Amino acid sequence: MKVHSMSSYIQLATQIEKLKKEAEAARKREVAETIANIKRAIELFGLTAEDLGLGRSGKKRGRKASAKSAAKSTGAAKRRGRPPKAAASSKAGRKTGRKASKKRGRKAAGVDKRSVVAPKYRDSATGTTWTGRGKQPKWLAAAIQSGKKLEDFKI
């Protein structure tokens, strides 16, 4: 009786492995088809990463937003640190008798005085853009190494 159940287990384990391989092959096939469809649509409509909401304007290149920073930008994160000004003003100076004063030289939270610069170069294959400022992106440097010219990517 135990031998029968063990052979059933082995058969089931074999089937599971076979199904996993089939599922992975189907996934790879469907991902490739989906990427091809997306690339066609990007080319057809001339879309950029910014059009798709994938641009990183005003942020450091190469850093992805973490779940914590994404939650913070939506206001869903738990508030840490100093309480908001309204709550702080009632407590200000309570122990030492000092007046609540604004700190000078600090910019308001969320204010960025840097201006947004229009991109000057675009990779037609992926829609990725570069403003021409700072270090050349890897996709552009690789294309130039392969023999293309910077002017080929001018918008």
C-alpha cells in the first residue's frame, strides 16, 4: 500500500516538473510577443519613456523609487520625525521659554528650483531620451562605439 502511494507521488512530482517547464516556455513566448507588440506601438506612435510615465525627471539617474518613497509621495507612509508645523507651534518654547521661529535658508519640502530641460537625443528603438547634459547614457555610448554618430539621435 505504501509503495502504491509512493509511486503516485513520484508520478505527480514528475507531472509538476513537466508543467513547470511548459509554463515557463509559454511565459517566455508570451513575453516576447508582448514586447514585440509594445515596440511596434512605440515606433508607430513615436512614444517616449516620459509619455509612458517611465521618465525620471528631477531624480538621479539609475535609482528606482523604492516602495517606501513611493508610499511617501502618495502620503500613505507613516509619518516620522518632527510633527507638522501646526502641532509643533503649540509646543514650541514650552520648556525653555523660546519663541517658535522659522529656520532661515531651508527650502520648502517638495520644491525643486532646478528647471526641466527638454531632451535633445532619442533612441528610436526604445524611446529613451537624453537632454545632452551630464554623462552620456550607456545606450548612447554603446551606439556611438558601434559606429553611429551623435547627430543620428538628435530630436
